[in-house]
Amino acid sequence: MLNTTDRRRILGPANAKPLVFDRSSVPVEENQESAKKSSVSTGNDAIYIENGIVVNCNGSSYLEVRSRTNDKNCTLLLTSIYGPRPSRGAFNAKATLSVQFKEVTLEKIAAGQIKEICTFLTNVFNAVVNLERYPKSGIDVFLSLIHSSSGQQDFELESIITACVNGITLAFVDAGIEILDTVSAGMYKRNVTAFMKNGTEVVGFWKDDDEQSSSENILEIVEKCKEHYLTNRKTMIEFMVRNKNASD
Amino acid sequence: MVMSLTEKRYLQECLISKPPLRPDGRNDDQFRPIEVFTDFLPTSNGSSKIVASDGTECVVSVKSKVVDRSLEDDLIVVDVDITGRRDDSPLVQEIASILNRVLLLQIDQEQLRLTQKYSFKLYIDVLVLSSYSHPLTLISFAIYSALNSTQLPTLISSEDDLDVAELPTFHDYDMSKLNIDIPIMFTLAVCGQNVIVDPASSESDVASNGILVTWCKGKVGAPIRTLSLNEEYTRGIHPDRLAESIRLIEILAPKVLQALDG
Amino acid sequence: MSIDVLSVRKRQEGFQFVNELESDSDSDVEMANDEDKVDSGEVAKDGTIVTPGELVTDDPVWMRGHGTYFLENQTYASVAGTVSRVNRLLSVIPLRGRYAPETGDHVIGRIAEVGNRRWKVDIGAKQHAVLMLGSVNLPGGVLRRKSESDELQMRNFLKEGDLLNAEIQSLFQDGSASLHTRSLKYGKLRNGTFLQVRSPLIVRSKKHTHNLPGNVTVILGVNGFIWLRKTSKVDNASDASNVSGRNAATLSGASGDYKPGSNSVSITRLEEESSWEIYSDKNDPIPEAMKRTIARYSNVIRALAHCEIGITEARVVAAYEASMAYSHVGSLIDKDNMESIGQDVINAEKMRGNA
């Protein structure tokens, strides 16, 4: 195997064997996270957060959102961030952000819709990540949806998007990448709004039903989403503080 | 389009001033002039071509097929092709997905019903020949014009065919106009405190954010969402801008439809 | 004045086919085929329109230039364009096509690539032009020597996307151009907006930088790239020297008034003062009214291009004056209005008898 024809490199002797490490001697990554675990319940949702599960990436987060009122409504999402890492090609004064979404267990969402979610999330975080600080680099976000279900439908896109925004923010914090604010999303009916700056600025808005779409009602929806945003953000910040205290 | 830093700064300064000074002097609620050609493809049931003043061109063809209602779920299929972009590029897939969903959501499938058993299925093919700015507004105008010019064969057999094993038969040359409510979509750019409609490519490049608003059946409908217009200048917007853009469309959409129908 | 939100032109028939067009020009085509046919030993007249494959001359004494090919002692056109005869050189100038650079052309370009001691510049030609580090003015005056540190900070002078105006210094064997910006009137472009028209529409003249009424300066690049900006001190100085022919050291503002001491800037002093500012990415403060004027100028230039009228300083000014009939700048994007402005410009020239 070692001596396949690679004419650009000086190769070892023909009878060389690859190095094999004794597996048992590798220290198993002990689960130190037990202290970091946090299950906070706020409002209608119970949220479970864990950081740093994926070892080979630069930052990751695991999110479990379970609705209190509806037992079946549950979202499990793993976010991992790779980067900033050097990008090839033309010179770029800012980092480029890419978001990729994948359902790792059951594939229920249409491919086109996944692309819509990805571009939506990319747009949200283009406004949030301090990309100027990382010239000539790329930051890749991978979202793995482990499970999602809701009562009536097979899945609820809006709760997935909300979880994605919150999960990506937590992963960015874990990766130590500069972001302008703890961005979080709130959901009301089938509307999602992502906020920053304490709810004064909208970085993403997603509305998928016809109800209350007049200009007066929109602000009402935004207000309702903001309430959910504030509780979500509180949960996230509490987790980060607790996490910090535990590691001290 | 690449722009130099000084160009972008000049343009941004112009667009955030109150009222916005657009590079071609347009008002914030003014669209670029378009030319509409309809019904020029002899092999399709309806067709349209729209040419915008910046050279963006979009051709839409509508073809129909008679299908068994019990076998088909979605009676409208949209296919999007943008020259210069791969079919699996994010923009093409996103636009195709949005259009498919909007048309299925907003068009009442009952209006395509032919008989108790059978229905028309519409295949809408969109071809964007050259595009400079976000093509969604233009595509939706083109789909609107194409569906509005669509003629379907007139049914002469009985509508009640539940018990009879009979295929629908059509008149030899009589056609009847397709009559459905067609949604249209608008892209708006937010620049500072301003909201502008139909952003040109240079305007999109310095916009703080984009907003997509759908109009159907005389009111604003779903989806409404923020839209990526550029990577460099994207930032958060005040919630009032969302309300403003919807208010703007509430005023503009009837005028736009009037112009397209006129 | 109320403006239509959306102007829609409707065409029912879709495409128009050339052979369905009713026109009197049919006879022209016939003529070219029969009576006007080039006879043996003759050559198509200067300025005749020829199409690819058309015989231009069968006289072998002519030198064959661009846009022609030679087959069995006969010269044919290879592009659609007008015949041009300069001494014994016969060429066909294409009606359309990419810009073909010529030495001495004043062009505007956009940096496409930063390379080793050189920039690649997009000038709308078939190849990127080259701007060598040695062909630009660097901060610190003319006598400054280029050092290795300059090579390392080339992106601080000009980076990808930056616009500059330059002169074509020379042409390489393959037809690509080498640029230089070794004069104060060349260099990085600021304080304005860019637009592009087809390059054949720009009429070559002695001067391509013009100060227009309203304190706006236009640079009509020969390659069809156009820059509109707020008139700068340098623009005023070069304009005054051109108009009055006075000593550059005693110049003043655009009006040419002589005001000793106040506001007078000499070109040589400017050159000494030229520092990092010539590569600055910051715009000067520009009043709203001037931005509106710039938008109007850019719309009238587009109108001229739409009407296929060659663009010169006089015509830009004439079109600008004609456009004043439309108080709203945004109404100038309408096709009918553009055509009426074009018509006004042509009529005005006919009246003066120079059309």
C-alpha cells in the first residue's frame, strides 16, 4: 500500500510496512463534560446544551430542545465548526462563511429546502461573525440534525431553524471565533426571527404561513419572537457562565 | 460585479441618505422598465419573455398535461435554469425551491381541476438568459405573464366521470384561458434607514440586507424572509424596516399588477 | 410629477424576424450585391460598410490590415464594419467587438490581479493589460526609488477591484497592453461613479478628461469605461492650463480667474505634495446636489449609448441640457425619454450645421 506509484516523492523501500500503533495505549478522551452538562428549562421548552463534543473540530455544540407542552416535539442538533482555516484561490480581505446542513438519521426535508435553510443561515451569520478579523480564510459550519419531530407533521422546519441559529452561536463561542453579539432566534407560530443587540436588530426573518402578514401584524410577530429570543438567549448565557465556572 | 472600495463607499453614502439617491436616479419605489413578450412559443400553452433595462432576460414556458388526481400530489412543477450557474448551485436550487413552494401554496389546485378524476398538471420551465441582479422579481413577473397568457384546451366530455371509465376529450381548436390567482414576489434591499425596491446589482452589493415579500390574492402572503444580497455589507436591520417593506409592497403591488396586465 | 412605478412595454408577437421587417433598406442590400460590386482592380471606398466574406479589393498592391484576409490575390473582409484606408493600408474597423488597445490611448481599467511586481488590469480588451510597479507614481514624489518593501505592499497602493485611469504605454507582440500612470492626471479613481458603454462609441480625441458644468468631471476612457467624479483641484488646474495656456505656476480655479496667492495650486507643487493620498480609499465629502448631478450625467451618457450616438464632451453637455426637460432624474431610464434626448442632441447638431 505504501508504494503506490507517486513519482513526485521519494519513496521508502519496497518492503516497508505502515506504522501500527497499539490501540490500547491511546488515552481515551474521558468524559469531562459531566460538569458542563446543563439542562435548563425555560418557558415552554426544555433545552439541553453541551459543548465540545466533537473533538477534531474547532468548536462544537450539541442542542436538545424538547417542548414542554407537546411531548413529541423534539429537536436534536449537533453543530461543528471548522476554521478559520486558510482558503485557496483569489485574495480575499474577509473570511468566507459556509453553512452545510445534513439530516444524519432520517431524511425528511427536500433538498431545495435544505439549500434555502443554508443560504438563510449563511446570511444571518454573515452579519454576525466579525469576518474582517480573518482575511484569506474560510469558516465552515456543519449542522447535523440527529432527530426532529413534531406532533402533527413529520417535522417542523421553523423549530429546526431556531435550533440551528442557537446551535451555531454556541459553537462559535466554543470555537473562540469573534462574533458581534450573542445571536439567538425566537419562534412564534410558524415565524422565526433571529435577533442581535438585545432585540433591537433583526438579522434574520423567516415566515412561512399566510397568517398575519400585513405590515401592522409583522411587528406583533416580531415582538412575540423577541420574547422567545430573550428566554433562549438567557439560557445560552447562563450555560456559558456555568460552563466557565465549572472549568475554573 | 467587483467594485472598488471608493465606488462602494460613494454608493453606500448615496443610498443611506434620506431620501436615497440611487445611482440611476430612481425613486425608492420605482422599478426598472421592462419589456414583456407573451405567447410566442407555439409548442407551449403559455409563454413569456421579459427583458429588463439592465439586460437581464428571462423566458418562461408553461406546458400542461392531463393527470389522474389520485396519483399526483403536486399539480405544479417549476424548473429553473440560470445560464452560467450549475443546476446544483445554491442560488438555482434556492430559487427553484422557493418558486415551487410558493406556487403550490398560493395557487388553489382546485382551479386546475378538469373532471372528478382528472386534472391539469402545469410544468413551468424558467430560463434566465443573463442576470446581473437577484433574478427572483423578474422570474416571478415572467411566470405571472406566462400563466396569464396560458390557454388550455376546452373540455367537451362530461365533468362527472367518477363512474364512467372515460378519458376527458377536448374541443378540436377551442381554447379557454387559464384562470388562477398567481403570486408575485418582490426583492427589496435595505440600505441604512431606507428600503428600496428592485435593487440593481451595484445596489445589492452594498445593501445591509435583503427582504423577500410575496403578494397573492390581493394581500401580502408567505413566504416573507430576509434574503442574502451580498456577503460583505450584511448586517442587522431594525424591525421597522420589515414593516416598511411590507407597507411599500402593499401600495406597489396593485400598481405593478395593473402595469403587467395593462 | 408622478412617476410610473413600473413601466411595461408589451409585445404580443414575441420575436420580430428580420425578413418580416418592412423597410426601405432592402434596396441598399441589393445594391451592394449588384451595382456597387467591387470591380476588378477597384477597392471599396473609405467608410463603406462591408460584411464578412465580402470582397474588398482584388488589387494586390494594398497592404492588408486588421479585419481582412487574403485569398488568391483577393482581399476579403473578415468582420462586419467600415473600410478604412490609410495610405496603402487597407483595414476594416469592426462595428462591434472588444476594445483593441492602441499606444497612447487614455483608458480606465480595473485591477484584476496583483502579481509579482505588476498588476493585471481589466481594460475590456481581449487580454488583461499589465501595469508594472515601475510605471506608477509612488507616494513621495518622482525621485523616489522603488524598493523591495514596495513590492511587498503593492496591495496598499492598488488592490483587486480598484479603478484607475492610465495611458497605454506600449503593446506587446500578442496585442496585450502595458499601462503607465506616470502623470498626475492618471492614477486611482475616487469621488465618483463608474459606468460602461461599448468602446466604439467613444470618439478618440486629444483630451479625454472634461470638466462639465455643475463641478463634475468626466473621464471618457477610450475603452468605453467612463468615470464621473467631483471636479478636483488637479482637474481645475489642468483645465485652466489648457484653456488659458497660462503658466502652470500662476493658475487658479476652473473659471480661470487670476487670484494671486489664494487657492492657486501648481502642478509641480501638487506633485511634491502627492503622498499616500493619491492611493487613498476615502472619498471627499460630496454634497447631495452634486451626487444628483452625477446621477443625471450618468443617465444621459447611457441615453446617448442607447441611441448609438458617439460620445463627446459637447454631446454630453448638450444631452445634459436636453435632459433638464425631465425634472426627475429617475425618469431618464425610460426608453422613450432616452430616445427623445438622443433626438434632441442630433437635432441641435444639425441646426448648428455640423452633423
